[in-house]
Amino acid sequence: DKQLSCINNADCVELYETLKQRYLPSTSAGYMTRIKSMFQYAFDNGKIKISPTNQIKINKGSVKVEYLSNSDIYKIKTIDLRDYPKLDKVRDLLLFQCGTGVAYADLILFDSTKIENINGLNVYTNNRQKTKVEYTCVVMNDAMNVLDKYNGSLPIISNQNYNKYLKELQKLAKIETNITTHLLRKTSAHKLLNNGVRLE
């Protein structure tokens, strides 16, 4: 409702307070960061004489990183799926992702012949499907077991069905954490950290 040059620090502080009341700290911080960038762009291009957001400190808050615990993974491993045969492959892909951190889009391209044993670790290197950037991951025991079960080739399920079936597995295992393919990648990272792999 105002010209950019008429917006002052008090307006921006009021907006940030409103955002913090409506959203999580990380979400309101994200919005405010974009607003600060807009004002900085206007300042850099001579549209305003001073940025009204210069004095605002953005608090991103602490974001809880969710992942599947070892007990969650055990629950999933031990579900009796005799009445749900379609979920067996889904469970295997879940265990594979937890044991490698490979993104869902890259499961299709997974080539088990590229696994090398380096200092007792099974290490896999390939290029990401989306970006073509090279990545390397450790193939942990659960993931190796899945590859052995399918003679080195992973079963392929459409992304839409995979996400739907992950929710069914979550219910059957009575796990509260919302299981997504991205959560499975985080689970892999936490398994590595908990086993002494350095963050770098």
C-alpha cells in the first residue's frame, strides 16, 4: 500500500512480528530474508536512500532435523507383510535409501557394478540424474542386502506410488515420524554420523 521509498524500519519490524506470529521461526525468517534482499536490491540500484531492514536481526530458530531411529528401522524390517506383498519392494527401497542416502530419482540409475570396496567400506560413485554432478556414498549393510536380494538391480516403483506406499509402511510400523524419501536420505546421514564418519 506504500511506495517503496515511504516504507520505514517500523513498518518492517511490524511485518516481521506479524510473520513470527503466523509462521514457524524458520518460515518467517525465510520470508524476511527475501524482503531484506528486495530492499537491498532497491538500495543498490538507487531506488531508495537507505534500506529500512538494515537494523532487523533475523532469528531462524532451531530446526529439528527428523530421521528414522534404529528402533524405527527395526520396526519396519520386522513388519509381517504377507498380507501386503506390494509393500515388500517398498520396504526394500526404503532400507536401501536409509543405507545409502541415494535420492529417489537416482535409484533408477543405480549401477551396482560401480561399487568398490575401499578400506573395508563399500563405496559407490555416479552422477546425479538431475544435475549430472558426481556424488559418492557409502553402501551400508542393509543396502547391500537389498542389492543381493535383487541380484544387483533395484526394483522400480513410480514416485507417486512409492510415496503413497511409504505412508502405508509408516502406519503398519506404527511410526509417528512422517516418512518421505528426503527423510530417508537424512536417516542415512545420521547413521553415518552416529558411526563416527566426520561431517566433512
